[in-house]
Amino acid sequence: QFEILTNQAKQIIEMGSRQQSLEVQALSEYEASVRERVFYIVLASALLAFLLSVVFVHFITKPIRKTGSVIRRLAKDDFETPIDISAGPRDVRELGANLEGLRQELKHLENEKQQFIRNISHELKTPLATLKEGTDLLSEELIGSLTSEQKEVVQLMQVGNFNIMNLVANLLEYQKAVSIQSRLDLGDVDVSKLVAQ
């Protein structure tokens, strides 16, 4: 009976070993499948993170680049083109709205400056013309003869009057150049036709 018992114990041990081997093999297969799934999950997460970062970078950098170009336009005195930054984060949109307000204020100030230059130039021309007429009459001695000291004073007055008239003319030319510059229509030019004209 002891021998039968020993054989049965050996059979039980062998069955336990086989069962244990099967369980170890099943666990090993399960671990391999879990590892494979984890690899694919990590890979998919990395791709998703990359795509999201590209989208967010584009979402943020595009309005910032547009803001930079708007600021460069303002620096070049382009106050005519409206500023519309309606995409991007809230802070960038608020910055765009503030830049639009600044553009409108600068446009208003530029118009005021041009109006002031036009007004002051025309206001100065009338009294300067009167001064020129008076000094010309004096230098031609139509009112009476002048002493040499008086002639020198009249010449100084004429030189000063001429210089002031040039300054006023320069102001008017500047104002005209600025108004023409704002209406420039840039485009391709056929040089041969231009030379022929």
C-alpha cells in the first residue's frame, strides 16, 4: 500500500508540475499580450500628443505671427488697413483689439497732423507774401531813397523772408509727398514701356 501511495503521490506531483507549467505559460502569454497592448497604447499616445502639440502651436503661433506683421505695418505708418485678429487665445484677440484702437488713434493723429501742416503753411504764406511785397518795394526804392544801412537791413529782411518761404514750401511739399505716398499702388511695371513714355 505504501508503494501505491508513493506512485499516487508521484502522479499528483507530476500533475501539479504540469498544471504549474501550464499556468506559467498562460501567464507568460498574457504578459506578452499586455506588453504589446501597452506598447501600442504608448505609441498612440505619443502620436496623439504630437498631433495636439502641432495643432496648439499652430493655433497660438499663427495669431502671434499676424500680430507681428500688424505691428510692423503700424511702424511703417500704414494706418489705413484695419486690424482683425479674431483667431487664437483670448489674450491674443484682446491684443488685436487694442492694436486696432491704437491704429485708429494713430490714423486720427496723422490726419490731424496733416491738417495742421496744411493750415499753418497757408496761414504763413499770406503774411510772408505781404512781407515780401514790402521788402521788394523798399529795395526798389519806390517809396523813397534808402541809406546804405537801410539797404543792408532790407537785404537781410529779403534773405530771411526767402528762407521762411522755402521752409513753408518744404512743409507743403512734405505734406503733398505724404498724401501721395498713402495712395501709392504698388505693382509690376513694364520698364521698356516706361522708358518709351
